[in-house]
Amino acid sequence: MSAVFGTYKQGRIELDEPVDWPDGMRVEVLRADEYGLPEKDWPKTPEELAAWAAEVDALEPLEITPDDEAEIAAAREAVRGVTP
């Protein structure tokens, strides 16, 4: 499990479900209403869903060169201290 949700109350985060993370583990907390598209704005009708799918289909594919892959692998190793 890598992502969980919770509620901010009186200066603390109360998670919605238990986790098996060790005490003292560092975490990153992002506001749900500032991450991605707010749920209220998600496409709901068949027409909205079709328009969203057309936008996604129109995106150019991401091309990653072997040099890019090597750079990404080196960055991961530097951050994690392990080879992916």
C-alpha cells in the first residue's frame, strides 16, 4: 500500500485505514482538493466522458530514449540507494 486517505483534524492527520508502516517513517501529504481534477469536475455524462477520451487519445506519446532511461535509472538509484 502506498497511498492512503485521511482527514486533517486539530493539527493531525487521521488515516481512513490502518497502515503497516514503521514509526518515524517520513510521508508526503497533499491536499486532496489540490491534487488532480476535483471530483466535482469529473466527467459524468456519456458526452463528457467521450470528450475526455478524445482529449486523451489526442495526446502525443511520450518518447524515452535509451539515454533518458539511463538518466532516470541513475536518479532512482541516487534517491533510493538501490537499482530499480
